[in-house]
Amino acid sequence: WESFKATWSKELQAGELIIVGQNIAKPHADLPKIPLVIDFAKSEEGRKLIRALVHTVGPTARPYMLPPGTPKERVENLRKAFMDTMRDPEFLAEAKKAKLDINPLDGAELERNVKEVFNLEPTLIPKVKEILK
């Protein structure tokens, strides 16, 4: 949504571009009346696949990573510094000027998302492979 809002704002305001669905876990505050794509899934299996491949993976598309064995204290310090930056008033003011929303995931949430993908039910793995072809 952020990229559409920043890039296509004139077309959105003119009604030339219409958002028909949100492919995220929770409705964006700007789009409360736009349905969630997951609500159109016809089965629980479909919902699980959407959660695993879109809701979990999508928000983790631009992670910052550290190598295995990084001391826990360093990981915690970097996570805190990142989230402090994401809350910094000057940073947020610059993002607002650029018409960008800042909605970061903290490190713990990102870690949960990755674990969820790796804990996907084995029966769904062949379908994931087919989807990702």
C-alpha cells in the first residue's frame, strides 16, 4: 500500500486506480473497507497457504540479518537501535514528507514469522512448491 500511495496518489484520488483487496493479515488503517484476500479463500488449507506464503513471508521481505553465532547482547542492542530509529521523530517526519508509512517488524516478530514458515505442515509442502514454480 505504501508504494501505491506514494507512486499513484493522483490516480487513486481521481478514481483511476481502485484497490480491490488487501493481501495482508490485518486491514491497513487507510483501507478499512477494502476486504482481505484471505477472506476469499475457499478452504482452511487455502488460508494456511496464504498465511504462510503471504502474511508471514511478505512482511519479512527486507530483513536485516546477522551471521549465526552473533552474541545475544549484540543482537539485542541492534534490534533496540533499529526500533529506536523507526520511532525517531526526525526520521518519521522525513518518511512522511516522502509519503511513506513506517511499519517495522521488531526482531522477535520477524523471528516468529520465519519459524512459522519452517513449521509449515508437511502435507502443505508439495503445494507450496507448486505455487512457487
